[in-house]
Amino acid sequence: MVTRDDVIETVVSLFKKAHTELPDDVINGLRKAYEREDGVAKSILKALLDNIDASRTLKVPMCQDTGIPIVFIELGRDLCINFDLKDAIIEGVKRATKEVPLRPNAVHPITRKNPGTNVGLHIPQIDIDLVEGDRMKITVMPKGAGSENVSSLKMLLPSEVSKIERFIIEAVKNARGKPCPPIIVGVGIGSTFDGSAKLAKKALLRNIDSMNEFELNVLEKINSLGIGPSGLGGKTTALAVLAEMGYCHTASLPVAVNIQCWANRRASAVLR
């Protein structure tokens, strides 16, 4: 049986892992980018790779912006829990903030008051999906503000399907070096106004090597912009474009672009 303490300890350990061990697919993407770059771009990518190694060795966060805590839960319908799941996740975030440690980033939107715990109204952001089975999968994704601030959403008309690609590319072009490229571009197509943004964020959980033809085509056009690592020019503006789709209203076509920095921090664990 999964207990409250199991969830708390798992959330703490996952935030530690996410902040100190970048996923292999992202590291490999950065290494490939390093091999094809030269000049300043190559030097920047070398610094990023050295930073990743140092973070893993020293067990300290790889970036000073430890992000806003986002937690995705896949909850099996046959798994019985007798505790407040959201409360356990919140407690795990509070402990992770002290133990990792994490910079306290969560503030009131108007007063800017900071409780110092990364916990407040609707934060951590918790997304729960009911799935088949008797397990619980917990995924954490700390999201930095530099990349979040340049994300975009547009309500296109159903007749404007051909404008989706242009909107994605323009979002990256307008962001330039602000999101700390090379970036990962999450895209949500369809659903509702808020649903498309959720799809775009969840797309960032995918392995960056899982791109389809559409995604690879957009990636090629983004990299032709020449923005490059840290916005200082180069062949690699983005490591991946990852899109998720959802059915939408017959009169709507929402499209969201959620940009992620090079530090695509995410970690998962399964509890039974």
C-alpha cells in the first residue's frame, strides 16, 4: 500500500534528482549540438555540459533558478489511498525546498509576498490523471521563469491550420536568447484555451528523440533562425519540438507554445 510518507519522500527525492541529474536524452542532445557547433556556440555548450557534470558530482542544483514546482500524477484507479494526496505532495515540496535546497520562487501574484516554502495558492501546480492499473506515477518538472515568460498562446480560427507552424516559429524568434537556448519547444494543439497550454507543458515530458515528421520539420526551421546557444548565434537554437494534440470545439483552434530552457529538468518514479 502506498502511504503518505511514501509520497512525501518520493517527491523530495525526485526534486533532488531533477535539479542535479539532467535526463540522458537531453544530455545526449546537448552533446550532439556541441559536436556540430564551432566558435562561441561550441564554447557555450561546453560550459553547459561542464555545469551538468559539476551538478551531478556536487549534488547541487544546476541552475540558480530552481523554478516553480510542477507535479504530474498518473493515478491507477485500482490503487487505494487513505490520505490527502495533494497535501502529501505539498509537504514534499516544502521539504525539498529546505533539503535540496531550492530557491523560494513562489510569491503572491499581487503583493509579491514570499512564504519561503515554494507553496501557496495553487502552487505546487498538481496535475492528476486517472489511468488503468494499481500504481501511482509521480513526475516532477521544475519550470524556470526565463523560459516560461516567453511562452505564447493563440486562439486561431479553424481555417488557419496552415498558420500553426508559423506561430510556433515566431514564438521562438520573438523569444531570442531570453529562454537560455538551446531550448525545447513544447506545443499544444487543440483542446481549450487552458487545455492547449496544459498539452504544451506535458509535451515537454517526452523524450526529445521521439519527434515525428511535423516536429522535425519545425525544428529544422527554428534552427535556421541562427539564434543559437545563449542567443549568441549558432546552428542549435532548439534541441527538439514536441507537440501534443487534443480535440477542440468546431469553432476553435487553440495553439500554445511552452518554451523550456536547455535544463529540461524532469524526474519520475512509480509507487505501488
